[in-house]
Amino acid sequence: MASAEDTGLENAVNEVVSFETGKRSFLEMVQGWLHKTPSLVPLIVLVLSVVIFGVILGSKFFSPFALTLILQQVAIVGIVGAAQSLVILTAGIDLSVGAIMVLSSVIMGQFTFRYGWPPELAVVAGLTCGAFLGSINEVLVAYMRLPPFIVTLGMWQIVLATNFLYSENETIRNQDLQDHAPILQFFGHKFNIGGAVFTYGVVAFVLLVILLTYVLSNTAWGRHVYAVGDDPEAAELSGVRVKRILLSVYTLAGLICALAGWALIGRIGSVSPTAGQFANIESITAVVIGGISLFGGRGSILGMLFGALIVGVFSLGLRLVGTNPQWTYLLIGVLIIGAVAIDQWIRKSTS
């Protein structure tokens, strides 16, 4: 026969087990749900934004022209944001993405008109330049163990200065490109589908998001990128070659920025050394609002797409409403802080 002491101990154990195996609250379930799929937060915000502006503006906002205009506006930022996403997933950050984009576009133009290179080879030179600059960032971050913020801040200044010194502030005009190097404007070419006007730049953006989403989700390289961002020391112990992964990430990010530079020429119709100067901040904005954690190891390229579209919807919607443009910056600032706060809350989930 069990003693009173044994019975009390058994009851206490049962209470603990009952507590630990009890059902989670609704808030904890939501927290765990969002922890597993962080892109749901920006998707919900995007849908609500479209609905609200649709109710306010009606057909003026839901017209094919307005919706495709949003895609055209965010395509360049989205391509750069894809590069930024890869770096941030490894718990880094790249402040030089915008400068690399612009310098790559300038090289494409200058190699064609200053040196007489075939435009196709000039494009290859620009893409190579972007990849090379990205690899320099990686060497300084991974091999010399310098902070990514400081490295890319310095690289931003260096590349920006190089851009102005090399180009001599010369803008290559739209007409010159049309006459001698139309391939440089390739991503600006438009086509019509059911009254909606798209550019090849938009197509490139969407295809890039699909490709990177697949690669990050379904390949060993993608899993290693997340592992490095989550805990590089643990990843190293499990056999992941952290330095090699970082080299591939930063080099690929630089290459994608160069692709954005090519798309930028098509978007603005010319080669300008002063274009896209805020792409680094805009790309970080799209990434953060898109639910990619600044601490690395969590988030998706698809979320970045939603983040870029949110910015585009707010910008166009508020412009059509006729409000002061500063309201756009104010609301986007609120969204950034809110996104970081939600990310911190979601990371507390043990799911």
C-alpha cells in the first residue's frame, strides 16, 4: 500500500506532465505557425494593403496599368533585394549592393562606347565586375573575419567613388543606346498581356525569385546557407564548409547586383552614374518587411518579394490618394520597426 508521501509525489508528477503536454494557447499556436512560415506575415500585410487601397480607390487602383506599374517600380529593388536576402540569411549585411549595381551598369555602357567592345561582351564584363566585387566582400568577411557591416560600408564608399571617377559623371543617352547597343536596354522592352504591360525586367525579377526559392529550399547548398546563418560554429562542426558557402553567397550576390544594373539601364533608358543611389537602403527595407531575420538563418526570398510589393503598393496607393509623399516614408518606417518587433517575438517560439 502506497504511503501518503508517495501518493503526493505521484500527483505532483502527473500535474507537471499534464501541464507540459497540455494544449498551447491560440497565441502560442500563431507564434509557432509564423516561426515555421515567416513569409506569412508580409503576405497578410500585402493582402490587407491591396484590399484597403482597392476599397478607397476602386478601379483606379485595380486597373491593369496600376498593378503592373507596381511590378515595374519594384523590379530593380527586388532583384537587389534578392542579393541582399542571400547575405542576410547568413547573418551578414551588404551596404554596397546599390553601388555595385550602378558601377556594373556604367561598365557595360563605358566598355561599349569608350572602348568599342561588342555590347554582349560589355554585358559580360559588367556581370564579371559585380561577381568580383562581391567576392572581395567575402574575403574580408570570412577570411579576415571583419564585420560585414563595416566591410560593406567601406566597399560602398570605394565603389561609389570609383563609379564617379571612372564614368566622369557622363550619362549615355537613350538614343545612343537605341542606335548602337539596344541589348543594354533589353530588360526595358515591354509586352502586353490582357491590357497589362510588363517588361522583361519584371519577368527576370519573378524568375529570379522562383529560382532562388527553389534552390534555397531543395538543395544542399540552400540548407547550408541557412545553417551558416543560424549558427556558423555548429555548421562547421557538422561538416559545412562555412567559408566556401560565404564565398558563393557574396559572389552570387554581386552577380545578381550586376544583373540589376543591366535591368536598371532598361528601366531608365540610359546609363547614368547617379541612378539607384538608395538601392541599398531600399533592398534592406524589402528584406526586413519581408520577414527575413536580420539575425540570419530564417526567412525566404518569397517573403522579400512580398516586402518589395508592400512598399510598391503603399507608394502607388498613397500617391493616387493624393497624400503628402512623406506619409509613404513614415508608414514604411513603422512597418520596418513592426517587422523587426514581430521577428523578435516569433524567434521566442520553441516550435
